[in-house]
Amino acid sequence: MEPITISDADLSEGTSDEELLVHAWRAEQLLRMGLSSSLAVTFAGLVDWHEIAALIERGCPPALALEIAR
């Protein structure tokens, strides 16, 4: 599994190192659930990954779980 990276374009002034690490960790969780890297990075800070995980555990495909959670 490839690590999640955040490009310079994704960085904004005022974002702490801790916030970046949390975002990368959330993206990694979404990636492990089966979402593509681009979706994982895009939605890591916008959705509750616990909700997506619960939907996937009940048999929902990852992309549909993301759509429901959005």
C-alpha cells in the first residue's frame, strides 16, 4: 500500500503539522477501506470515516458509502 502524500497545492497557510498528520491519517483509513487515493485525500477532512466504515461493514461498496456519508 502506498503512503498518502499531500502536495504543496493542498497545503494552506495556517495549517499546522498536526492537522496535516490527522488529514493524512484519515485519508489512509479511507484508502484501507477501498477508496481510491484521490477520493481518500479529497474527502478525508469532509466525512466521518467511522460512518463509512460502518456502511462498508454492512456490505455497502466503498464508493457508495462515501456518497451516502457526504
